[in-house]
Amino acid sequence: MSVVKLRGIVIGESQNGESSKRILVLAKDVGRVMLNARGAKNTKSKLLSGTQLFSYCDFMAYTGKGFYSLTQADLIESFYDIRMDMDKLAEAVYLAELVEKTCPAGMEQDETLRLLLYTLTALEKTQVPPRLISRIFEVKYLQLSGLLSDEGCMVCGKAEEPLFFNEADGEFLCRKHCRGGEVPMLGAVQKAISFVTQRGEKQIFAFVLSQEAMVQMDEILRRYLEVHMGVRLKSREFSKEL
């Protein structure tokens, strides 16, 4: 057995017996990794706080035959205030699930880790509407995953206004390359997506949208995720029902 040190965010958790749990961590230099946390559900466990969903920690574990067993979790940030607001909590749970379901295993995912950290911080610290924060995350995450560019039309690359969204194929198209049935994108939505793709993670949460633009951006990204990532998560819709 050998000891490993990991720094990352808990993006998933599941029960493992009466008092233990398994946590899925998005870790620096490693990507997704599963850790067995024996006794972590006990109220007196030193692992209790560091194994909660969203906890950002320095973890220490030893490796066995195909598994990691957690021995220490030094909490860096708990994002506790997110849990005090149902809208923020709903979006944070969705984003953790999205990353859990779509982030490739066995690969370094440091850009996604940074994006998730900045996003959770924005949820906790800013007045930007939580649902908009989630949509901004989706745009940047799609870009980091190589599934979205800032070139405009997906056929010719022109970014003229308006672009049109082809729902069937999940494509942004200029007027010349429309095939029929496309929806014209609102200028605010087109500018918002361009703004996010052209800036680093620290700057992407610096705008708001009207309700009309928010509705369209929400629907476009829902379909885009379905087509290009193959996911439609119930947790994405939960905050609408609150």
C-alpha cells in the first residue's frame, strides 16, 4: 500500500454500510476518483465535514487493490452558505451531478475543477441569479469539453446577428446555412454565450439577463446538452419547481 495526497471537491456521495460512505472527488492532476471513507457518517468522525457534498479539501488516502481508503480530509472550503438557500443548493447539486455524469474518468480535469470552484464561489458570494450561474457554467463547461466554440455559425464560423438555433441537431447557424425550423437567437443570448466563451473563469459571471433571454438560453442549453453530451438530468429542472 502507498499513501496519496489529493486536493479536490466532493461531487458525489453514497452510503457504504451504516456508518461509512463513498465519495467521488474531482481532484487536481487526477480527475475523478472514488474514496472509501470508513466511519465518515459518525458525528464524531474527523472525516465528517470533509466528506460532505461540495467540500473542497486536501485529502490523504492509502491505495489498496483498486481502491482508495480515506484517512484524512483537511477542509479548505465547505461552501456552507450555499446550503442555506434552496435555489443556490438546487443549482449546486445539479452542477455536481452534471460533472459526475459527464467528466471523463482517469483523466486530469484541472480546468473543470477550477471552473467548478469559481462557480460555487459565485453561487455563495454574488447576487447573480443562481439559475443564470448554472447556464454560464454549462457554456464554459461545454467549451472546455471541446463541444462549443466561440466562432458563431457551426458551418461557416460567421458570428453575425442573429444566429439561429437548430434544435434537432443542436447547432448554431447563420441565416445562409439554416435548413428550416430554426429559432432566431435573441441578441442578448448570443452575446452572453460569446461573452462566456471569450473570457476566463474569473470574469464570466459579470452580467445578468432579462427573463425572456433567460428562458431562451435555458432551453437552448438544455437541448445542446442533450445532443452533444447525451444528458438530461432531473436535477436541472428542480429549481424551477421551488
